[in-house]
Amino acid sequence: MRILIVEDDPRTARLLEELLGMGDHHVTCSRTGEAGLAHLGSATVDLVVLDVMLPGRDGYSICAEMRTMSSVRILMLSARGAPVDRVDGLRQGADDYLAKPFHAQELLARVDALARRGTLATEPASPSVVALEGLRLDVRGRTVDVDGRPVAFTGAEFDILRALAERAGRVVSRDRLMELARGSEYGAFDRSVDVHISNIRKKLGDSARAPRWIRTVRGVGYQVVAARVEP
């Protein structure tokens, strides 16, 4: 993958470059969030490893702006590892969040999991387009149209929405949903699926109380209630 590291600490930046370079990835490093935004806007990037504590604008605001520019996968790094900090990162558009200090093998495993995004090895081949009443997902282009208008989703949000849409009418557990969307080795923290579903609903304009598309099955998981239609 083509990986952009946004990290202002020289020592951490070198460590990340060495670790990710060993995985045969093409690695570029930016020292500020603004430099990272400029690189993302001018080059092809598959994954951003983004520090939260940056000079000037913090990583949360940089993540939010990156998400308006691209569906690039974003892994946030931070010494702030409390659940509320992780939730904030996901809500700003991150696909994953890793607390410092981190173990090198865990970092590499999470990068590998992000590289496998959308791979459903144990499932039948997916159609190129999944359509529900009022909702259309282009699987290859990774785009979503809601009532005929394009709506941007993060990588994780798209994968979860796709996994549900492909199983319209079926209840999918949280664990199974994350496995389908991210791969069985994905190390998500507790309730991350619920955070993603909340973000998906907001973007769809859906309601948990009167769902048009996604229904919560208490204690189990989620179910798409809209019917599949021909794309």
C-alpha cells in the first residue's frame, strides 16, 4: 500500500517508517497536519497513519477534513487511549484507533486488517451493485447514493453498510458484522460497531426509533429492513 504517516515526533516517525517499510509498503511522512492534507490532495494514498497530538490543528480536525477529501483508510495513533478518545476518532472519520505506546506487531496487524478491507473470504462473490429501496451501493467504486444523491462514508462505514445491505432481512450480530466487514482478525474495541451504525444512520437520515433502513435487534445486532431491488 501507499501509506502516508502524519507524525510530528521525529523518533516516532522514524519507527513507523521502518516498521511499515519492512512490509513492502511505499511510505511517505508529513510532520504537520496541513502537510498531510496537501500530500493527500496531490498524490494517491491508500492508508493514512495519523497522530492525534500535532502542532497547530489536532489530528481529529485533520481526520475530519481528510474524510471530506477521500475515502482513504485512516488509522489514528494517540497517547490518549480512553474510550471517549477512541469514539471521538471514529466519529471524525477514522477507520481504526491505536493507543500509544503500541506493540509493533499489533500496529502491523491492524495495517494488514485495513489492507484487507472489504474482503469477505468466506462469503460468495458480491454483486457489483447492491440496491435497496432508496439506497444504492456501488461495491467496486465504494460509493453510496441515498435517494439519488451521493453521500460520503468512511471505509469502515461503507463495509458495515454493505455487509448489512447484502443480507437485507437477516439479523446480523455485532461480532459477525465486524468480521464480515473487516476480517476475522480485526481487533475492534467494545461497541465500535454501535458507533459506526450511529454515524451511518446520521448520514442516511435514518431513525433508530422508526427505521427506514437499519433496525436494532436488542442484544443481538442489526437488520436491514428495506427490501432489495434491482439496481
